[in-house]
Amino acid sequence: MLAVGFSLSPGGCDRPSSAERWVWQVTRDRLRARFEGHIHETIKQVALRQLAEHGPDGLSINAIARELEVSGPALYRYFAGRDELLTALIIEAYEDLARALQSAVTPRRGRSADDGAGRQAATWHRGR
């Protein structure tokens, strides 16, 4: 359990020590970072759904905010605008593509990189 450092005593509230303030600050910052990461992902999921349904012209920060039941300006804390959100989605798509391509060319367990086409090329070269 995290002790915040405040205790009720007959003399009033004790002030937290510097170590207790540090623990509280670190914990609060970690929780905030995790929450903001979750919010970013949620916003991107809603944006992807809007893109699929309405195309790029149908993407709207205010529509995303309505779906998430928050005010439009609240989303500007996470993305400066529609273009920044679109850019984040494009970057994520390219990163997903790069991972997929990398896994496609990386040899699987039990197979060497020379299996298949490499072996055929070696056979063809020896036959010349």
C-alpha cells in the first residue's frame, strides 16, 4: 500500500516527508503517463473506425470527442489537431508494415535463410 504521508493526529495534519512526497510524485507521474498512453490509443482506435466508415474527409476531432463523451477541446491536449492525428495513424501503419515485412524475411526456427530460393539459385548456378 502506498502511504501518502498525511496522518490525522490530535495536533492536526502532519506534513509528508520529502521521501513520501517523492514516492507520491513518481507514482502519480507513472499513472498519468499510463493513462495518457491509454487515451492516445483510444483516440486512435475511434479515428481508425471513422476513417474506415467515412474516409479521410469524415475524420473529425469533434466527432471523436462526442463518441468518447468528452469536449472537443479536451482532445487537443493529446493531438494538436486533425492533421497530427492523421500523421500519427500513418506513422503507426508504416511501423506495422515494417514489422510485418521484417517477420516475413526473418528465418523461422528450424529453417535457414538459404531455404527455398537460395537453394534453387545455388542449384542453378552449379548446373551452368
